[in-house]
Amino acid sequence: MKRSPLTLVVVAIVVALMLYVGFHMARRQGARFSTHLTESSPAPDFSLPSLDGKTTHLSDFRGKAVLLNFWATWCGPCKIEMPWFVDFQKQYGSQGLQIVGIAMDDASKEDIAKFAKDMGVNYPILLGKESVGDQYGGVPALPESFVIARNGKILDKIIGLRGKGEIEDEIKTALKTQPASSQASASENTQAAQPQK
């Protein structure tokens, strides 16, 4: 029985894809998730290199509302939402919004930088590590974003592509929150203003 070279190529591609997916899933299942995040959980801090070579921590943005976006250069839905994020950063940055992108693919730093430049990205892009993804529950799909309030707590987890208006509503909610130090001060002021018994 004679086989077509095209059939052999297709079979080889399917087998390679199955091996890749199986290996990737085994690595994910084997990873220890240090945290199961829910709404109102504190967002785990991390340390990652940015495209300009500086080390960036999530805590660098303390007091700001943060949209933390895990993405990849090969991710189609990421390419749809990134221009929205550029617009949000322009519109709400002066009000305390900080969008932070974490590139979670194997592309080179130069390729990621070129991609970000071509997309007109105006917010920090960090070079992701699987360990940081694990801190956020494993990041099973891309894009995946976390809306973080000014007090450092997670307001929402967005898996996949969500509508621009819905994301904007989440950003507005995050911007209305108070930083942790302001909440503590407000609580102390309230207690001080109450008469002593």
C-alpha cells in the first residue's frame, strides 16, 4: 500500500502537536500552584525583567489600579485587546490606572519588543516566567487578565477575550477603590472622631 507524502506530513504534524500538548499539560499539572486566587485575594507580588532591562515588581504600582495582562505574541485574542489597553492607558493613566503586560511565550526579547512597538503599546511589558504564572493559578489560557484594586486586592479574573466595555467597567470600579494606606487612615480618622466611652 503506497502512502502519499502529504498524508505522512499531516500525520507527523498531528503526532507532534499531540506530544507538545501532552508535555505542556503534564508540566502544568506537575507545577505547584502556591495560591488559589479569588476575588478579594491579595495579588501576589513578583519580580520580572522589563523590555528595557529593569527589574519590575507588582508592588512598584502600589496605590494604583492595575490591569495585569498575561499574553503572548502568537495569541490572536491578545492582538484584539491590546489596542483597547493602549486606549485605556491613555484615557485612565492620569487617574491612577497602570496596565502591565506579561509576555508568556518563547519569543525572543527582541521579537516581543518589536511586536509591542508594532502594536503601539504604551505600558510596561515584562518577560514572563512560568513561576509567576503559577502564582496566579497557572494561567491556563491566554489572554488572562487580573483587575487589581488600589489596595492590592484582586477584583476580577478575566480568562479569554471579554468585551471592551466590560473591561472598561472593571477598570472604573478599580479606580474608585482606595489605596490600603488611605483605608487605614480613614478607619483611624473615623475611630478618632467617635466619642470615647
